[in-house]
Amino acid sequence: MASRASGTSGTSGTPGTSGAGASGRSSKAGLVLLTLASGQFLMTLDSSVMNVSIATVAEDVGTTVSGIQGAITAYTLVMAMFMIPGGKVGALIGRKRAFLVGCVIYGCGSLTTALAPNLPVLLVGWSFLEGIGAALILPAIVALVAGNFGVERRSAAYGLVAAAGAAAIAVGPLIGGIATTYFSWRWVFAGEVVIVLGILVLARRIADAPADQSPPIDLVGAALCALGLGVFVYGVLRSGAWGWFLPKPDAPAWLGVSLVVWLILAGLLLIRVFLAWENRLVERGGEPLVDPALLRNRQLTGGLTMFFFQYLVQMGVFFVVPLYLSVALGLSALQTGARILPLSLTLLAAAILIPRLLPDVSPRRVVRLGVLALFAGAVALLAALDADAGAEIVTLPLLLIGLGMGALASQLGAVTVSAVPDEKSAEVGGVQNAVTNLGASIGTALAGSILIGALTSSFLAHVEGNPAFPDEVQSQAVVKLESGVPFLSDAQLTEALDTAGADSEATQAALDANAAARLDGLRAALAVLALTALLALFFTRRIPATQPGSPGPATQPGSSASSGPAGPPKGT
């Protein structure tokens, strides 16, 4: 096809019309890349754009911070559950058609979210419709890049699409802050509808990826995979309200153990049954949802594992830090977004400059340094949190965390894509997106659960035995709040206490207890994220020590388009 030839125009040696033809092909390739990169930008934007506006969105739709946490978790969870089946749908109906259908569904979800009057409608639009749309779009992007760009240009194309995703993570908090402060958070989703319409107009220039043999979708495998992931993450999400092991008052339990334990075990069991089903299907000559051979590829599983840890820590940080800035310190959405900007800058700088300046550096070394930067940033933020601390304490930790994220982003995509032959790229894209979104959903759920659990324990400990609270009030507080204390600002708590008729002494004591408990909750969540980053170091040995395609020490040219690299080489 014409687009495949775009990378060879410089070698034709024919003047006149050949130059015009090459220019036209280059222009078309640029529009195709812009379209696919815009899709990647849009899908990634929703993971970070609303975190700075959690308190505002919660108040606007009549819910709590935990309710918005559930919506964020559900969005990434729906993507994780349906990403692999979404890739198979693309193989069945065509990648371009799957991309277009996904854009339409995503646009409908964005419009529904923009108009949502309450949390249930928000969940339908943001979490479900947008999640389903993204599950069709993201695997299709991987295949459409391979189908529209020749091998000599494919590496650069993948890099630019990945950079669009990194840019979305970087500018998302600022976009959300500006929209929420000066207009409304709803305008973000209305703007997404406009972008979707633009993508649909430009998408006609995209050449469809070569069609597969249209194998039937493994419906049993799809159901087992989606159900297993969904049950597991739902268990983590409910741990704050139900208790991790011992059930909280009035929480569901079985055999004296919190239902959270049984949900997590059931999710793991369903995933194990899914893998056994896939192996059996291959033995019978069927078409599996995921080729079990992929999961025996050491390089691929190493890259996927690090993707999982990166997004778990990343989304946990994106949930915790904005809460500290907007709720604990009372910053506006715009001020919160501006304070997160250092993370965005180092993330983009590392993601773009490391491959350009150090094209032959060891991926394993970069990944290890990136994980250490994540760990150091989380520990630095944990140490800096104090009752008298201001917003400036987040700057250095976020610089480190952004550097770590960018370092990982600069290497992991090439590690996973190069681990398999080109014809498996779409399947790997589906698995990779499923893993990253699973990590994101668990990161948000885990951080929120630990935060609320520690907040509750700390608040009740401050209330019990405090002479400012009568014995009757203390006993009522223990009964009513033991299942979970909401993450409230001082203004929200003062309003609630005034409505309840509390005197000034009790109000001040409650405010002091709430301020101390908020910090304890934030510290606990950051401690878990730091430990998770440290745990990730033990899995870096599966990352290759040399760049994909390099037989040994640095002999490859750079990875930019101008250097003419061979693109992602075929793996084992």
C-alpha cells in the first residue's frame, strides 16, 4: 500500500513527479499518525485529567471521594476486562472498523459523562461506555500502526504514539485544573466529544490492517477473563469498607472472614481456570483468546510485569497526591494541576530524551533506575508530609516520580513489541493494555482502600478518650464511622458539624482529629506504594540487558525516524 512506501521515497532517485508523490505519501502518513496518536492521547487523558478535580466532581454529582475513586477504578477495570476480547473483535470485523466503532462508543460515553446529574449516570458514561470504547480502540491502534507504516518507519511511529500517551498523562492534570477552575469539569468531556468527531473525519485516510482469518471469538475465555479480573479488583476496592480480613461492623462475611478475601481468591481462581481453558483450547486446535505460548516468553512477561507495577504505582500517586493538595490543603483544581506539573515535565523529558540521547543504553539498567526513582519519590513524599507542611513539599518527590515513570515508558514498549513476531503485535497490544489498565485499577483501589482504612483507624483513635467528646458521642462515632470515615476537607467537616449542632470545643477537636487522620491515611497509602515499587525491583531481571535487535554492545543507530532503524525486530 502507498503508506508503506513512504519511508523509501528518498531512494527512488526519480525527479519531478516522484518527488510530488513522495510528498503526498508523507503528508498522508503524517495525518494517519496524527489520527492514531490523537486516539492514544484521548484514551490516556481520562486516566489523569479528573484526579485534580475529585472533590469538585464528587460534590457536583452528590457523592463522596470514595464514589469518584470507584468511578476511576471502574473505568480502568472495564478496559482491563475487555481489552483482550476487544482485540479479538478487531480481528473479526477489521481493525479500522473496530477503531471507528470504538470512537463512536467512546464519544457517546463522553457526552453522557458531560451531562451526568449523578454518580450512576457518571458510571454508565465514564466507566462503562468510555471503557468499552477504549477496549476496542487501543488494540486497533497497535495493529493500524503496523499496517500503515513500513518496517523502516514503524519504530518511530510506535514511539510517537507512545509519546502522545505520555503527553496526556503529563498535561491531563493541568487541563483538568484549568477547566474546573474557570469553566466546569464537564467541559473536559464535552471537549473529548469534539476530538472524537475530528478523529472520525481524519480516520478515512487510514488503511485497514491486513485482515486475519476472522476466527471465532473465544466467548468462554472472554467471560472467564473478564469475570476473574472484575471480581479480583472489586474485592480490593471494597476492602476499605468491608475490611481486608476481619469484617467491619455490618460488612458481609463468610466463615468469619471478610468477603474481600473470598472475592480476591475467587478472582484468582477464575484467572487460573481461564489459563487452563486457553491451554485446552490450543490442544484441541481452537483459537484461544490469548496464546498461552506468549505467557511463556520471558522477555514479554518481564515487560508486562513492569508495566503492571508502573501503572499501579503511577495511578496510586495520581490518586493520593491530588487529594492531599485539594482536600487537605484546600488548593483549587488549577493550583493542584500546577503543583503536579513537575512530574509531567520530568516524565515527558525522560520518555523522549532517553531513547534519543542514549539509544544503546541497557533497558534493564534504565528500568531499574526508573523503579528506584519511583521508590525514592514515594519515600521522599512520605517523609515530607507533616501537619505544618505546604504544597511546596510535593515538588522534589514528584520530579523523581515523573523521572521514574518516563524512564520506564522509554523502554517497556519496545521490550514487549520486540519480544514477538510482527504478526503477533496486535495480540500483544491487547494483552499489554489489559495489564496496564489492571495495574491502574488496582493502584487506585489499593491506594484508596489503604487511605480510608488508616484514616478511619486514626480518626477513631483520636476521638476515643478525648474529653471534648461526651461518652455518648464517642460510642455513636465508633458505631457509625468504624465501617469507613469519608475523606473530608475542614470546610466540609465544619459544615457537617454545624448541621449536627456540635459546640465549638467539639468542632475544633473533630477538626484536629480529622487533620491528623488525613495525614495518617496519606502516609499509609504512600508507604504501600513505596513498598510496591521496591517489590518491582525483584522482577527486573527479565528485562533484556541490550536494546531490541542489538546482538551486543551498542552497535545500533539511533531510534529516530531520520536514522532509519530497522524497527521492532521479530522476537523469538
